[in-house]
Amino acid sequence: MSTHLTFAVPSKGRLMEQTAEFLAASGVTLRKVGPERGYRGEIEGFGNIDVAFISASEIVGALNSGRAHIGVTGEDLVRENIVNVDERVELVKPLGFGHADVVVAVPACWIDVNEVADLEAAAAVFRREHGRLFRVATKYINITRRFLSRHGLADYRIVESLGATEGTPAAGTADLIVDITSTGATLVANGLRVLNDGVILKSEANLVLSKVADWSDAAKAAGNDLFTRLGLPNRV
Amino acid sequence: MAGAQPANFEALEAQARTLLAIFIASGYEAVAPDIIQPAGVFLDVVGETLRGRTYVFTDLNGEEMCLRPDLTVPTCRLYLARHPQADREAFYSYNGPAFRFQPVGANASHPREFRQAGIEAFGGEDACEADARTLVLILRALQQAGLSKWRLQTGDVGLFDALLDDANMPERWRRRLRDHFWRPDALHAELKRLSTEPARSAAAFPRSLIDALDPEDPAGAENLVAAYLDEQGIELIGARTAAEIAEGLLGIAADAKAPPLKPETAALIESYVGTHLPAAEVAPALRRFAGSAGAGFARAIDAYERRLKLLADSGVDVASMEFSAEFGRNVGYYTGFVFEVIAETLGAESPVAGGGRYDSLLKAVGAPRNVSAVGAAIHTERLLAVVRGAKA
């Protein structure tokens, strides 16, 4: 049984800084312990909380497995990497940073395709002309599949893309993409356009609670103390 | 769930020998298609919905492979490897593992690894006869393995296709309705849209360009699209051509001018989709409400009736067979007769066997044309569980 609560915090970049700022606004101070480049930390005045600095995508895994009790990570990563989100975690509070929209974008020259519903006709002709399905490049495989299936599109195939997704239509390795965008400038620069109803998810960083972690009395008490300090209702 | 227990393993092996012996004795050659398959075949052919259920991985050469989610596509590929022209009749049987991701967790009736014993028949000329033969043989094998009671759930995707083919509407509307068939809400919404306001929000499309396009002049339309893109400073990127974009715009223009789908046609399609009847009552009922729907639908009903008679003549209890028009659309490749064998102890969510006709699958996998094909597979672990339960 855990006597401590594990709080997973992004280990680098803007996301880590903004998480620290969010906590600091409530007078909560994160501190690394051990060597300068270490990945463990603590919160001043909360002896029962262990801070684990890990990457935002690994935080989702830690919450889903219960290795972390709470964590800060993007809603996009939560929705992509956990199958039954509501059973595994709770999105406690959107934090107002780490904004990114997950969108469907097509080549701007597809002037006959404005909405997701228009893709079906284009896909049928494409299959006739090229003998294959549309390829959708994305790293959001599950989000994409759920979204397109909800719109009744079946004639497509996902190709997993782990970087430079916006370049895949011009390079010919995919026909359209699902990717995150904040300003849309990268999409435009790559000759792409977001479909009118193509915003799948308006994501931002969230404080996320694991429902499957070992919520011992000590962990509950530590969690409630922290939530009270952050001005959030007690959850556990 | 742990893998098969030793006792189970022996029993499954014995059961498999029983099933295969029957298939082989009926002229179905035993084959062993590859377990690891190129993922592209499944994903390009069956579509992305199956990917959610398939273990896909990248091998060290960077090629996308998968553990076969069923044995039908692998058996099609084996047939085409032997007969690239798909010009021979062939009958295959198999018994081997298939793998499926279970999104809400694996359990005894929905394992991630299970063994299928089944048959596939390619190239037959008499579809009704081949359909009936497939179901009869599967039932005989199930019976031989110890299954004494079951329920038969059937459908016929060909009836829906024939109904649409007869209905007066543009081909692209038919395609849309076919795409939506498996989702009742979406089909209903689409029928309503087509029968009231079929024009897509044309305001969003370049009006002047659409007006300039001539449906009778595809080459001219392609040039106009290319010129429009040029003038707007939009680069043509990707595999889709200006000709395809022009065709898309022409479709939008045609939708804007098309008279709506007749309400009686929409109503006919709705009432067909809502059909749930004992299999023996289907043909008279469809004839009654279809009235003079069309010659193709009438022929499809005749074929349905003939197949039912062939089944009855072979001793299948057609009186207790059920028919549901919606049944069978959840697997994208079925094109005709579809069926599931359900044991009461496991329920309709876990059929012990299932199969159907899939005439367009071989072409999608590489055959030069559509090839008549029908097959079925037994979920052997479920069969064993039911048979053992019955004995206990």
C-alpha cells in the first residue's frame, strides 16, 4: 500500500514551466530532489507527495496504469492513449495552457471537399482511379478512427506518422492528415486547409486524476490537501 | 485469460480433427495460410474499422504487418497465389489461430487469440447453391462436433443492393446510402436529406466555377479546375488529380439540381431496413410492400426464396430461421447471404459460427475481376464451451 501520492509532472519545455507557474499561483512550489538532472521531486510542505518528472505522453501511461495518482498532461494524449477514458481517469481541471486543436486537414486544392461528409464522394472516385483507399497520416490513430467512424467514413486507411505530418500530402505518402495545430500557419505553409467541421478536439493541458491508482488513506489525504490548496473541490 | 489449458488443447485438437475431416470429405482441401500477413491488404481492403481490432506491427524492415484477424482474406490471398487469374473453382478448408484486439478486455467468449475452423468456396457459378451448401456443411460439422441446438440468424446484403439499384436516383446517392446502411441513424438522416434537400451547402463551393463546368465535357472541366486553382494561387498537391476534383464539383452541381428522392422510395428503403421476420415469411412480405419496386429486387427475392428451398431440402430447419435486413453490414466485405449460428448459452453477442457471400473481396485483393465467393468459420473455443456445457 502506498503511503505517498505520486504526482506526475511534465519533465521539460514550456509544459513543465507552465505547470510550475500554475502551481506557484496557489503558492505550491515544485522542487527537484537528488542530482540536478534527476527525475524526482517534491512539493514544499507536502511530505506525502512524490513528484515524478516524466514526459507528457508517459504521464498518460502512468495514470492509466495507476503508477501515478495525479498528473498534468494534454487532453489529446489522454483521449488518444486510453481506450475507456471515463473508467480509468478523470479530467479534473483544464489548466489554460498547452492549447492545441486536433484537426482534419486536406490539400487546399480539394475545392470540392469542405466538410467531412464531402470526403466520402471523393474517396469513392479516388478508389476507382487509384485502386486504393485514402491514406490519412496521423499520430492520433484512435482519435482519428473514432471521429471518422462517427461521420460514417469507412473508405480510408491510417498511416502512422510520428513527425512532419503536415508534409505527407505534398510528399505523396498520405492524402490527408489529422494533426495538432495552434495557429494553422504550418498547415497553410504546407498547402493544407482545415475542413469546416474538421476540429476534432480543442485540447489543452489538464490536471488528471487516475481512478485506478492505489488510493490509500495517506494518498487520499495528500491529494485532498493539495486540491484544497489549489482551490479545487476534494475528489478522493 | 490464460492460453488454452492442456486439457482444452487436447479437446480442441480432437474437435478440429472432427471438423476438418468433414470439410475434407466434402471436397474442401485443407490449407494453412500465413498467420503473419501484410497489414496493407487488410487495411486497404477491409478498411480502417478492422484496424481497431487487428494487431498491427512494423517489422525490422519497416514493413507494416499484422496477425491475421480472420482467415478469409488470407485464404483469398492463398487462392490468388495459386490461381492469379482467379479462373478456377476452388474449395478450401482450414483450422488455425486468428487474433483480435478486444477493446474492453479479453475474456473467455471474446479472447484475443482463438482458433477458427472454416471453409471458403471460390468461383462457383450457382450462388444460391453455393450459399446453401456452405451453411449446410457448417451445420453438419457443428452437429458432428456435438452441438445439438442452435438458432440461425440470417440476412442478405444483396437484397438491399438490388433495392437501391432499382430505385431511381444518381449512382453517388446509392453509394452514400450503402455506406450508411450499417448505421441506422445515419441512414435515416441521409434518406431524409435526400428526400427533402439533396443539395449540399453549395454556397461553400466556388459557385462561378461550378456553373462553368459541363458534365458532358470532363476534359474541359479538368482544364477549368486547373485554371481556377492557378488563378487562386492554390498549388495542386497530392495524388488526387484536377480531373477528380472536377468530377467532385460536377457531383455537387448535379446534387444542387437533382429532384429530391421520392418520398415513397425513401419509405420503401426504410421499411426494408426495418424488416425483422422469420426467414420463411420474408419473400411474401417483401413482395407485398415492394409492389412494383423493380425487376432486380424481384430477382433478388426469387434468389432468396430458391436458397431457402435448397436449405429446406437439405434438412435445415428453416421454420425457426430468423431474418434481419440490417444483419451482416458490420463486416464490410459481405455482398449477399450472411448468417450466424447462435447457441443460447452464449447468446447472440458470441455466435459459434458465421459466414456469408463476399463477391467483391477477391478483386480487392488482386483478382482481375469480381469472383463468386462464399465461406464460413466456426469459433472453435466457443463451440467447445457450448458442447461441454451441454454435457455437464
